[in-house]
Amino acid sequence: MTRSTVFTPFDIVEGDRKKGVVLLADHARRDLPDEYGSLGLPASEFDRHIAYDIGVETVTRELAAALDVPVVLAGFSRLLIDPNRGEDDPTMIRQLYDGTVVPGNYPIAREERERRLDRFYRPYHDAVGAMIASVAHASGKAPFILSVHSFTPAMQGFVRPWHVGVLWDRDDRVARPLIDMLAEDKSLVVGDNEPYDGALRGDTMFRHAIVNGYAHALIEIRQDLIADRAGALAWAERLAPIVDAIDRRPDIHQVKMFGSRTGPV
């Protein structure tokens, strides 16, 4: 974890916006502004998945470099506020996460919740929205959005068998070919809406892709596979030709409204 009195809630990696692709990393960082200290937690907790998605920043940056496309990364730890949740989601600021009580989040006043929304959550989403709009304008077509995440090998005593999972709601334009192409490697166990369900109302994909009819998917890579730089680079190299192939499909850059399993859009 790093802390700074000069704190930016997002980081942008530039790429060719005319290509019509945007990469996102909601949980890339474990950083906190200086004023929040460590939220009352020991430093070791910031080495865990509860603070960030291990390995994702390197994978996303390297994938973006291989494809020459832009990225927006959240600059703050999910323990401060989780940008991949709707504003009304009770898990947006966690007080208990995978067995760890977060003292700096308990109790939390309504004013402090709003402050974190205004200083971190909303600026990140504003940056995501601005990037997507800029890519749409530069490319003259509907953007293709891919969000990169990672998951723990085990959770609450359950050993997860997947190496990678693809999360989606009703729009399968990206998810289906992504699952199929990953599964061509017989050494991989590929999850379809595993280890989580991609239908989460108000999350980043709902907010920026589903409501706009943009083709999208969220990919989850198992953290032990990308925890070191070599593993992260290997996964970026694996994903680059797959993402490029999906980008070339005829329906990827069209606006299509599929709705959501969570209810009316």
C-alpha cells in the first residue's frame, strides 16, 4: 500500500482511441489517501484480495500496450469504497470483509459515505464515462469495453477450480467468444459467470455498458496465476490475440440493447 497527500482517484493509460476499445480496472490499486491512514488495519491486510485485485494492474497495462488501447484504472483501495458497486449497494463500503473487520469503516456516518462518493467513486466513474465517450467519438462507433479483475483461489473454505472466469448479464457478444476461445486451451478451466454472477445492478458494467447497449464483458483471472510479473505478462500475452479477434467481430461495435437480469434498464 502507498499513501500520498496528493491523491488521484483514477489513472489513465493512453492508447489509440480510434480503435474503439476501452479497458477498465476497478480494483487495480490498494492505495489510500494519507488522511485515512490504514483504516485501522495492519499493513498485512493490504497484501490480501480484500484490498485490491492482485495482479490486475500489470495484466491490464500490458494488455493495453499490446493492443494500443486506453485504460482507466481506479486509484484507491476497494476497502475505502468499491467502485464496482452501485451507489445504493450496502457492500460499497465494507465494514467486514472475508473475516476482517475494517475499523475505519465502522461505524460510518452518512456524511463520510457521501464524502467518499464525491472524492473517489464519482470521479472514477466520471473518468470512465468520459473515456468511453471519447473513444466513441474518435472511433465513430460503439465502444467495446473489457473490465479486468482477479479472484482468490479459495473463498470461505471452497477451493475454486477455475483458472479464469467470464462474467456477463444478457449481452453475450463478448462473453461467448471469450469463453470459447479461452477454452480452446485444454489446460484451462474456464468459468461461465464464475466465480461470481455478472448480473449486478449498478456495477461498472451495468452503469457504463449495459445501459448504453455497448458490447462488454468482465474477466476474472485467478490471483495465484498473475501474482508475479511473469504470470501477469503471460496472461496479457494470452488475452491480447483473443481480445483483438473479438474486436473484429461484425456486431461488437454496434449498439444493441439486451437489458439486464436484474430488472428494467
